Amino acid sequence: MLDFHDVIWTATDRWGRLVQLTHECWEQHIIDKRPHLEPHAARFTAVVTDPVRIQCDADYPSFRHNYYRPAVFRGQERKYVKVVVEFEEPDELGLIIGTVVTIHLVDAIPIQEERLWPP
């Protein structure tokens, strides 16, 4: 498990799983490629805690889930925020932890991904 200093935020998804965004992911994988997202880091917890859709990732369906929520920042109102989370196997206490792999904006929620929620 990561030291809490390595984590920007932690959220709990609808199934009680912890999801964390690390400084490394944020700086090297998200804002390095999408600097326009930098002012919105704290807003992305809502995508995990209150998504409109959760789907299996098309490329890695067994251990990555994609969380979607409409973008709420100026100029992006017609897009969705997509938060891709990679989950580990449960630890010895049964705790499942997910780590954000990337965050980006998409025009629509893909229909080719298997829907997990809502059913």
C-alpha cells in the first residue's frame, strides 16, 4: 500500500472499494498530457463516488473499470469525464484497492464496454 503522502485523494466507490489517485499518476500520466485538467483534481472524486456509469475497460476487462460522469467545467459541458481505475486482488483482510490509471474527457460513453452499473 502507498504512503498517504503519495496520494492526492482517496474515494470509495459504490461497492465500498477504495480508489486512490497518486501524485505520480497525476503528474506523469494525466496533467503531463492534459494540462487543462490540472485545476480540477479535486472534482474527479465525484466521478468515482457518484458516477452515471461504470463499465469494464474494453482492453483490460478483468481488472480495470471505467467510471463516467458528465464534465461540469466551463467549455466541456457536453463531454464526459472518464476515470480509469485498475484494481488489485483483495489483500489478506479482503480489502480491494484501486488506483487511477488515467483521467480524460470523452465525447460519449462507449457502447462496446460491458456495463457494470447501473444494471
